[in-house]
Amino acid sequence: MPTGGIVGFDLETADAELLFKGGHEGPFCRLFGWIVDDGEPQISTDAADLLRVLDEARIIYGHNILDFDLLALAWHHGANYRRLARKSIDTLVGERTLNPPYPKAKPGTPLNLAALRKRGLKPADLRISYRLDDVASRYGLPGKTDDLAVIAAQYGGHDKIPLDNRQYREYLCGDLRAGRAAYREMGRRAQAKGLLGVARREMFIAGVQSGMHLKGLGVDEVEVDAQIELTERQRAEAYTLLHERAGVPLPHSGIRWAEKVQVKVPRTTPHGKMIRRRYAAIFDHACPDVRQGVKWHTKTIGTSPLTTTEGRTAFEAALRSAGVADKDIPFTEGGTLALSKHALGEGSWLRGKVSIPGLLQKYPASPAIRELCEAAILITSASAKAEEVKKAICPDGRVHARIGEIQASGRWAHIKPSITNIGKRGKAQLQQRAMFKAKAGHVFIAIDLDQVDARAIAGHCQDREYMNLARPGMDMHYEVALRVYGAGSCEDCRDCRDCEERRSNTKATTHAWNYGQGPQGASVATGLPIEITKKFDEGMQEAFPVLCRWRGRIRQHAKQTGMVPSKWGRPLRVIPGQEYTQAPAQVGQSTTRDLMCDGLLRMDEELLDMLCLVIHDEIVLEVPEERVEEIGKKAVAALTTTFGGVPITCGVSPASRSWIGCYEK
């Protein structure tokens, strides 16, 4: 058997969702296939045969091998994931680099069809598939053979297909041949575009991502159950209040009502004759052929009564009774009652392109309106995060969140369960972090890059005034607040607790402003009055003119080329017609991502084995209790750098057995 060659490989397994959860019939990995250089496909039912070939290979390749096949070999057969990942070429990652995705259009933002046509695009072209079949099709190559789903359906599941089934084995051979053709063509295209180095870097980053998938995150199941119970109790109490105060139906209740109808009384049937006799006996005259009757209707209410017609109607009537004027009832453009926390709360919400204050902002002094709105907000905003986490717990007591669909900027998110969207500001969201705990003898530490989105933009735009805000010892958000809003009445706003709110407001709006958000959008996003966001917009334009001109150049470049530049050489697409917001956002967010990734790639293998999570500009490490200070210093050293003359700095959180403890002050 050849050694030191280029080996493509693929696995046939049980359902991919069962990789860490188990529950499959027989072994998870069922067939092991490989193809060496120009040779013919080889198939075995013994993992050791494939692992021997992979260990001897100079390069290994395959489609999605970094986030599936190598994970399966590591988890179920003890393969050294990092050693194999270092020599892997993943054609899914490669194609995503050569043919990058478009950003997702913001909900409610219509596509500019004229701008699309100008570039020869249709709306369907904005959704790029990275399945091996589709990649091969774009390259003009033969794709997969047969249909594995059809074969699995014949036998009742992927884990029940007989291992000697001819179609099953031919399907695996077809995968290997298609993968080899795609690998070779992708290499030629990457070389022609000068993207070989960029693609290789992306492979290393994908290996870091999937290493976290393999490691997983420990779960405190007692806390998970407590949060589920609390959410259910609060939701039940809120529905009870709305039922008593507003007549909103209770979950799983039944509604019964009568409808007057005309009933025809038959003359010849036994039932009709009986009705006629009784009618004549009671009313002392003959029963009419058609009489008035009653038809009863029953409707069963599900788990979310507030989303039903009956629930919304009752809630609207209760708002009016509590004193809400007709003009203030929060209807959407489509005429549906708006029940979001923004529409009912103290912030603002967007109806079409108009920013509207929430009900509690309009009626701050009404206890009755507050009671109704807060109960509805609790229901509509209730988190199902704990239930999601509980469903995802694996037999090892951990959740193995995978990396979801990569964003156009290159940023990623942990999903199933979705951990990335667990916030650290706000008591309810922060408490969700209490569900995760370190293993025995270990603690979590979090390292957070300081204002990295704003520093990335500063490094790009080279606005000296903006860059100066990132000098050592300065807080960019305080400094922006001082320039935009002016000094407060205190002696030093930087040390004033009363001015913390000004900093928070500034932080919430700075990123979005850098990416093209206007005063109206900022008002909706932050809940700030439009007057404040207008003042912020005017102040930023006056304070940072070079930054404003840079944004204009980036937008113009995107209009001309359909792309935005990346200091790391990664192609980044922009949807034609949406350059105003997407162009600066792509530059800023991708730079933040790449600065973080550079830091991860500078870490040694020991640190990467401790890495649990990467959430935008923050990493979480699970470290031995006795090595907290040492590991913290190593991680900070890896993440600290400069970009365009702007220092990229970070800080280490307190150590804690529970993730929430990293953020408690």
C-alpha cells in the first residue's frame, strides 16, 4: 500500500445528529473508505485500516472532514484529531473561501433587483450551497452516485443498512471519486486566484472551531432543571394574571360557544318524527319544517394563547379598558397586534420605517397598563434556552455545540444548543450562563478583547482622532461619549457612575453607526429617543470626518467590484444594492474575526485543548485550578497585537467553576 501520498477519505455512519448523543444501532462509524493518489477506492469495516492509511499520508482531504469525519474517528476510535487536522484539506472550507457566501439580507429589507441584474445575478444566486454535489456541479464534474437517503429509508435508518449492500458501497466509492475530482479542481482554482495560503489558514481555523465541538462544555443539570421550572412557573403566573385581568384564555384550555342556526326537521325519519311529537306536545301546535336551533363549537387552545385570535382580541380590549388610546394600540403594518418587548416596553420599535415609542414609554404612570404589558412581555420574551440545553446534553454530561453556518464575514456561532446568543448584559441572559460548569479540578476564565470592533475600524480608517481613543488606559466608549454628548456635570465622567449609562448608550450605537445605521434605526435598536440618536449621528460626523470619508470609499469600492477588501486576503461579498451598510459591516466584523483567529492560531496545542467557546470577541477556557494565572497570561499574550497602529488589547475575567462567575462583580 502506498505511503506518504495524498489520501482522500469518507465515512458512512449512523445519523450525523447522533455523533455524540448515541442511540444508534451498532457502531456509529460503519464503512471506512479511502482513495490514494490516482488509485481505486478502498473500503473496510475496520477503523484501524483507515487510521493506518491516514497516519502514513502526507496530505488527507475530504468534504467537511474537519467538522464531522475526523470528529467521528476521534470520538469513536481514539484518533488524534489535532494531528490529523494539521494535514487536512477540507473541500467544504476551501470552496467557502474561494466562493464566499453573501451576507444575509436584513429582514424587511427588499432586494435591489436592478442592482442584482447589473451584476448578472438573480435572488436565488445569493444563496450558495456548499454540498459536495453542488460544488462538483459548479466545477462541471460528476457528483455523487445514488441517493443515500433512499437507501436508508428502505432499511429504516442509516444505522440499519446492511454493510454488504452493493448500492451502499457504490455510494461511498462515488463520494470518494467526486471528492478527489473536487479537491484537484479546487487546488487549481485556488492557485490561479492566489488563495492557496488564505485557504490553508481557513483550514487551521476550522480545526480550532471543530476542536471546541469535540471538547464540549460541562452542564450543571440541577441548574438547568431549576431554570426550566422557573420559566414555566413565571409563564403560568403571567397567563393567570392575563386570564383574570384581560380574559386571555389559559394554555391548554377549551373555548365553547353557541351559534344560532336554522334546523330542518325531517318528516319521515324516526328522529324527525320524535322531534315533531315533542314539539307539538310542548307548544300545542304542529312543528314547523324549519326552526331555530343552536350549534355548539369547541376550540382547544394550545401552549401559546396570546398568539391566538381570541387571546389577542382579549388583550387589545384590556389595553383599551386600562386607558390606552385607540391611536396608541400597537398594530403592525399588516394590522396584527404587536406584542414584542419593544412594542410594549419602555424602548422603541419599528413599524415599516417609522420608529414608535413602546407603550410603557407612552404610559409610564399607569399601573394597570404596566401590569398588562409586563405580563405579556414575560410571555413573549420567555427563553427556551434551558429546555434547548437539556435536550442537547450528551451521555458524557456535556453539550457538544457545533459551529453553525458560517457568516459572510467569517464569524461563527455555536448552535445545538445555541450558546453564542447567550448575553452577558441583563440579569436574565446572564443567569443562563449559570447552566455551564467546569469539570472537577478546573475553572473557567474568559478573555475579552477590548472594544475590538471599534479598534478594527480605527485601524482601517486611519482617522487620527478616532485612533487616539484607543491609546493605553483609555476607554473608547467613554471617549466617544465625551466627544459626542460633551462632558457631564461631574468632575470626571470616566470615573462617574452616573455617566455609565452614557457609555452604555454610546457602546450600543457606535458599532451600528460605523456600519451605516442611521438615527432612526439606532433609536429602534437601543430604545433611545430619536433626538439622542440624531445628536449622536451629528456628533460623530463632526468629530470623525476621516472615518466618514473612509466609509464612503469602502461603499464605492463595493459598488464597483461587489467585494470589500480584507487585510487577510479573504474574499468578502456584498449584496448589490446594499453596499451602504454591508460594506463597512463586512470590513469591521471580518477584521474583528480575523484578529481573534490570529490570536487563536498563535496559541499552542495545550491552550487550544482548553478552549471551550469563542463568542465574537471573547474566548472561554477551561483550565486547571492551580494554573489560572499562568494560562491567563499565555492567552493574553497570544491575543494582544496591533492593527494599523491601533493596540488590540484584552483582559482576563475572574476564575469560576460556573461560567456566570466570570462576569459577576
